[in-house]
Amino acid sequence: MPAVVHVRRAFALGGVLTFALAGALASTSSANAATTAAAPATGGGYVALGDSYTSGPLIPIQSGGLCLRSSENYPSLTAAALGYSLVDASCAGATTVNMAQDQTDLGVEINAPQLDSLTSGTSLVTLQVGGNDIGFIDIIETCAEESLGNPFGDPCTEHYTTGGTDQLLAAIKATGLKVEAVLQEIHQRSPHAAVYVVGYPDILPEDSDGCWPIVPIAYGDVAYLRQTETELNAMLAGEADANGATYVDTYTPTIGHDVCQAIGTKWFEGLVPTSLAAPFHPNALGEAAMAKALESAIG
């Protein structure tokens, strides 16, 4: 069976295989917890809400159980740089639903509602969510499998636009209403907080049709998937603007560091990671780049 069939299991979004590796990395997680607790509080209280792009699965040092939070994720880096005390509520696999409801995996609770980490005294909130709402894992899995039979065509594009309706664009529009509700709830719970909506970075190359089979996305599908991410980010920017938040562009500053680049240049891993990070997710360099973008936005 082709390895790509197992893409779902390769993602560090709370699966058992990922947790096993995370456990091996977690021997120093207690040191990470101590570092977080000792962070200077001069900047006030910072609560990070989000999914795996926020939590940083497999990037050392790991903590948070199946939520797979890294001590080098962008909330941790930003909190240290700007002097905030951090409560990192992010969790791999989270959707907008998990902002207000428990997150479970195989019937086991792995994270409390992320919004419960907010207080009236919270001064900074970041939110990065929506990728899992539109089916990030399913999209990559489907496109990778479709590419095996037609690597030079656009089988994934055909799959998601059959019948004249772009299923992914429709999912993005539906997710916008959910993001709006989350932002309104953030303002209710933390009325004095500055709120930042963090967009998703550049995963696929801007100036080429990809690098199949190293990254198993058909050449003709790269532009469609890139446009889908652009639409997702545009939705997040629009919801931020309409709901009293500031949008943080992480896409533009990460162009040229996509999954097809060489080791050291790429800030995002492909199907087979070459550093400690989850497939199709930021590595430590990617998290650092998002931290820099966030810090610049905060000013």
C-alpha cells in the first residue's frame, strides 16, 4: 500500500503515533512548564488560542499531552520577547468548536474549552483557527492520493469543484461565521484585551507547480490549493477587521520558505519531515517566523 495512504496517521494532530514520539520528547517538558510559569509579567497576561499551527507539534520541547505544545511555538517566543505571562491553550486538531467545547480524541478529553483560559484581566489574545474547520487533514490526504494517478494534472481541483461548486470555498465561508462568534466571545470574556487573528503561512511554493513526488501534490493542483489558503486568510482578515481584532499576515513573510525548499531554507515540512515537526506544519524556523510577524504587529 502506498505510504501516502497513511498521511492521516502521519499528521501530528493528536494521533497515537504522534503521541508516542511526543512522549519521547517530553522528558524535559517539566522544564518547559517551569520556564513558562516564570515568564516576566511586565507585559500582562497573554492567552494563545489555536490549532496545531499554534501549538507546534513535535517541535521540542513538547508538553500539553495530546495537544502537543512546543516551548518554541510562536506564543512562547512572543511572550518571552515582549514580557508577557503566557497561558497557552492551543491544541493540535482544534476547530472553532473547541474554543467553547471540550476537545476529545477517541472519546477521551484532551483539552478543555480554550475560551475558558480567558479572564477579565487578560491583556493579549491571539487566535489561529479555521484550517481544521475546512478539513485540512482530509484535503492533504485526498490531494496526495489523487496525485498518484495523475501527477501532472489537477485531480484534486476536479475533486473539490465537481458540479461547478467549490466545496472548499463554501467551507471557508461557513467557517467565517464561526470565527466571528469566537471573536465576539473573546471580547465578552476579556473586554480589555488586544486581540490578534493570526493567519496561516505559505505552505506551497508561490513561483512553481510544486515538487511532486517529494511533496505528493499534483502539479496542476498547487495553484488551486494555494488559492484556497489565500481565501482562508482573506476570510480571517475580514473577520478580524469586522470584529475588533487585528489580522497578522504570516503568509507574505514566509514566501520562499515552503515545503519544497531545501533543508534550512524551508520553514514548513513536507510529507516526510526532515526536522522535528509534523508533516505539512511549521518547523522551529516557521514558528519563529510567525512569532516575528506577531511581534511586529503588536509593535
